Amino acid sequence: MLAIGGAAALLLVAVVTVLARVRLWGARLRPATPSSVPPAGALVSASRSERGANAELVPLLADWQLRGVLLTQKSGPALAASPTTSASPGPVWLFTPGPAVGSADAVESIVLSAILAGSSGEPVVVQRDDVAWRARVQAAITEAVRVQRVHFGDERARSWALRPLLAGLSILSGLACLVGAFLSSNDTAGLAWFSVGVPLVVVLTVLVALWPAKPEAERRYLQATRDLEAWVRSTDRPLPELGGWAMIWNLPDPWPAALPEDVVGLLHMDRSFLRGDFARTIPEPFSLG
């Protein structure tokens, strides 16, 4: 009876642990409810999660342009990438600090500093073959995403005390199962399977329970991103101030008509802000919108 009770308890704890991981501590979110309220915080983390690595910068530049933080301008024709000089496709870029440059938060400032490279208010010209600038900006974006996620971690996950409790119950029920099996059975083959299977289930359950949980701040941010996406794709009255966020999903109609031409001109220019060798291999963000 002890073995049966222990096995039943172990399976129950394992199921509860998996459900708790999905519902309380993982990235599983509720269905989207369209909302025009953007997530609290910089959009760089949302851009990374929605568009993937190396495609975060264009929405950030669009957002800064609309907020007056940084003016991004094109110079010259949009040329193809050069395999000999690592020149990126696209034009030469001119970045000018805007009147609201001081409004950038700590996360945004990491990327902004890399773009302007210590410029004291003077425009920065970035040539197509400026590999060092592009590498510096890509490194800054990665650091900005890391810092933003560290900030999310300041808040404990929901029901955090349940995690060690589930791990402890898993260990105790596994021990009860093994002890009961060895006391009540002489089946060598069955005991061998028990000796392998029960510890394996216990270890997997403990790992699922104690694996680092997504903090509630990050889950709220991701949920707000999902809700905003649903609104961006369905609204017929775009809000221009949210154009940077809408750029994350490649400005579905009717967004292009609601935004300034210089902001819309950044659409699909992601490869222009990569090193030339990256730009030939990394696919463009794709959106049916």
C-alpha cells in the first residue's frame, strides 16, 4: 500500500508541478485582449521577443523619431551589401539627437549611447562599411535586453513558496514509493525499474518546480505586448504615437498612412543596421500584417 500511495502521490505532484509551471511561472499567457495601452518600459525587449535577435533596432528608431529622441535620416541610394568590404545594404545613415534625447530611460540609453558614440549633440554619420559601429550597436541591444529582463526580476514570481513545497513533496513521495516497493516486493526486475523510474520522475519534477520562474513583471509585459499586437492588427484608427510599437509587427494597414514618411521609410530596413556579413544571412522579419 505504501508503494501504491507513494506512486499516486508522486504522479499527482508531478502533474500539479507542470500545471503550476505553465499557469504561474512560465511564458504561457492568456489569450490576447486588444488594448492600445503599450507595456510599461522600453520596447526593445518586446522587439526582441516578437521579431527575434538582430531585428530589434528599427522599431526603436521609429519610436525615438516619433518621440523626438533621435532623428534618423537616409543619405544616398540604397545599395546592395558588399561581400568584399562587409558593407551593409541600404543607404548611409545620419543620426541627430532630438530635443527629447534626455527622455530616454536607462534601457534605451544603452543603445542610444552606442549609436551616438559619445557625440555631444552633433550628428553622427554611419557609412555602409562601418562594421565597428554596427557591431557596437548590436552588442548594446543585447545588453539592453539583458538589463530590461534583470529589471523584471526585481519582483517575485506568483506563489513562489509553492515551488520548494512541490519539490519537497516530490522527494518525499518518491522515497515513500521506493521504500514501500522494496518492503513489499521480491520482484528483482520490477524493483530495478522502480529504482530507475521513480528517481527520474522525482528529478524531472524538482527541475520543473525549481527552474527559474518568469517574474510577474515580465509576464505582465509580455501579456501587454500580446494585447497591443491584437489592437495594432485590428484597429482602423491608429495612434501615431504608438507607431514605434506598430513597427514591431511591420506596420499593418492602415498604419503607414497614419505615420510620417520618414518613419514609414524605416520599414524593412533591418539589414541596414547589421554588419554586411550578417545582413546577407539573417532573414527579414516577416509579417502577414
